[in-house]
Amino acid sequence: MDPQPKDPHTVIVNLRDTEGTYTCDIKAGKHQMVADEPVPLGGDDLGAAPYQYLKAALGACTVMTLRMYAERKKWPVENVIVTLRHSRDAKKQSMFERDIQIVGELTDDQRERLLDIADRCPVHKTLSNGVTILSKLID
């Protein structure tokens, strides 16, 4: 038996055209997406750039995690809005800034607890702990 179960959320990415474009078609389960670079970087701007998808993954995971936690606690969270920015410092270390707006009649203690819970979303934990990427060529 395989000690690590297969990822049920496999994503397949391929170049859309054979020449001169960066546009990629993405298949994530039954969902279709497009990635591209903006025009100033040589792309056609037909989809979000890779770092936009990375920020979107962190934002979506944060919002979902906070919703799940608030539902379990029966806290009156009406909406969660996350705004994300990415930059690099002088040593080329990546930094994500995440502004979290929680809409609902919550106490200050509840808001602080939700801020703490935001750091426990799985994508945040993955990015914070680093990852190993194993690459291989296949036929």
C-alpha cells in the first residue's frame, strides 16, 4: 500500500500554443482556468499570472478556514474579505501581506481569535513551512 495517498486534486497545465506565447490552459478537476503573463512581460494577459493564482489560493483558503471555524463556534460572520500583496526583500525572500476584513457583529476577542486561526489555514501552513518539489521527466 502506498504510504502517501494520491492527490485527488491533481492539476494539469499546458501551453496553449506552440509558438511565442505564455498562455497556459489549466485543468483542475472539472474546472478550466487560464494563466498568462501581462503584456509588458511578453504575455497576452488572457488570464491571471502565476503569482496571482498563488495569492488567490492563500486568500481562498483563509476565507474558507475562517468560515468553517466561525460556523463551528456559531459566530455571526457574514463575510470575510482578504486582500493580498506579494513582494520580495533585498535578499529575494518572498513576503505576502494579507489584510483580513471580517464582517459581522463580533467581539474583539472573537476577531483576534479569527486572526490567529487565519494562520492555521493549510495553504498558509504550507507556504510558511516551505515545501519540497520533486520533478521528473516523463514520456
